[in-house]
Amino acid sequence: MSRQSPEQPEQPLEIPALAPVSDVWPEALLTMPHKLKNGRSVIPLAMLDTDTALVMTTDRHRPAFLSLDVHTGRQDVLATAPKRASCTGCFDIRLSPMTINATHVIFLVKRYQPEGEPHMELWSMPRAGGSMKMVTRLPTTEQGDVGGFEIVGDFVAWWNLVDIWRGPLTGGEPEQILPERNLRVTSWPWAYDRQRQGIVNLVTGQESKAQHEDDIEYLDCGSVWCVGQVATQPHEAAKAALQRVNGSGRTTIPGDPLTLVPPIRDRLVILRPPAAPDSGTRWGGGYLGPSAQLYDRCTQRAALLGFPERTKAPEDWNKIRFGAATPDGPIMFWKTTRGRYTVLDLSRITDPPCI
């Protein structure tokens, strides 16, 4: 009598089904058009209030930021790129990363000039509308490699996988923060040191070691909560572990956590959907495919975002995208049928509050 191969389970692998996000958090969903009534194509960036979205034009005209009433379709121009942005491709506003707070919108621009190499610039505009202006030109080591921003009082901080910088919103030379450390900001002033597996307060210098069991790999932490990948056997579906920095409160979730994406607001976790090994539904890196899973640790509810199967995703759009970073969490959006975006506003997932 032959024995079961250790690589194969004795029973078929059970993959938990996920309810669509429209059933779990309908209050956090809305839709908006790909194109405005005047024919200009737009992409959503953030919600300015309950009914108004910040969008950016994406056609060949000078880029512009608009406010859009998602119910009536009314639109107002908040800012337009300078005249020198009229040439095709010479003023490339990067959709990611982008940051919005109560007063400003901060974004990256890749500038092309007739002479010299392209370079990156940090720009800002008032959230309520007004002129765009350059804040600073990024150091040459930062070219195209910025992972995120944070507006901190009169300063803006930005970082990549190696360095953290900050500079005044009024302009001026940037300065590097803790250049000897390999840190990644999660929510100011907290940063995570993946090499030493600890969190660091960039203002006070306070450090806390992240505690975890030996079966957790690739831990990523916010100020209080962490998510990591659980080591599994080859025949097992991917699993994630959600826990506090001190190792307490561990919960195991079916699914595969995204690289370098700690819990949003120390509450919401983005994962790839539960899947069998080699099923073709898991993606590497920090990018999302046509479907994803959202898990709320406060309610222990999970929902499916986007398209449950690759074949059902529109041919010209194969991934869910994040909007701009905001204090209450970004929007997530994906194209659907009839020329519209489905938008998930993570800031509306608040009931019940928890710590």
C-alpha cells in the first residue's frame, strides 16, 4: 500500500469564499466616470468630502486637478499645470505616490528638458484650489524612486526603500533623516526598520523591537499593528498573521499579504485573495491584480475587491489601484463596465471604532 506524498494533502484544499465588498461595506463604495461630459479622461485620486472626489485629467492636454461631484457630475478646476507643461511628456505628474492633507496636495513631477537628464521635482497645490508650485528638486539619488510622502506641519517628508528626506513646503534644500538607518515611514513619525525588525519614532528616537513567532516571514509594521506572511508547506494555501508589535493579539488570515504594506490605520489589511498553490491567482511584489482581499481586524470581516477571476477583468485594465495617501487611508479603485470606476473609500470603514 503506497503512502501519501508529503507534498500532497490527504484532503482537497479548502479555499474560503469571500463575499463581494458591495455586500460587506456598501457604505464605502461609490462610482464615477472614466470621462467627463466634456470628453476629458480622468483618474480618481481621493475623496475631498462625502460627495466630492479629487480627480486628475489624463489626456494629452495640460494636466489639471478637478473637484467632481460624484452624484451630479458637477466639476470645478482646482489647478492646472503651468504653460511649460503643454509639450507632450515634458511634465509628467506621477499618480503614485501622492499625498493629501487638510490643506495641501503634494505630488511628484518628472521634468524633461532639452538639455541634461530628466529629473524629479516635488510640487504642491492648495487642497481648496490654487496655483501649483515647485517645492524642491529631489536629490539625484532619489530619481524615480520615491515610495511615499507625509506632510508634517510646515515640512514634507519623503522616502524610498533606503532613505528618508524632509524639506520645507516653502522651498529650500532638503535634509536627510537618520541616513545611517534603512527605514521606511509607515505613518509619521513612525518608521519600520525591516532589517532590525523594529519601529522607530523619527522625532523622539524611541524604538520598539517587533516580537513574533518563528513561523512569520516578511513582517511589516505600523505604529501598533503588524502583518506578516506565515511559512507554509508547498501544498498549503498562503496565510497571513496579523499581530501587535509586541507579538500579542495574533490572528491568522487566509491570503497573501502585500510586500511593504502595513495595516492601514492600524486596522485594515490588504491581501491577495486566498488561493491554492500554483493556481495562477497570486502576484509578486506590492502590486495588485484584478482582485484583492480587504480584512478589517476590528470586525474580523473580509471582502473581495475587483474581479474574482482574471478572465472577467477588462482587457485594458488588469489591476486594482491605490489613490493618494490621506490621514484616514487611501481610496482603492478599478475600472468596471459602462465606462465607470468603482471606488472604495477606506476612510468610511469606521464602524465600530476599535483600538
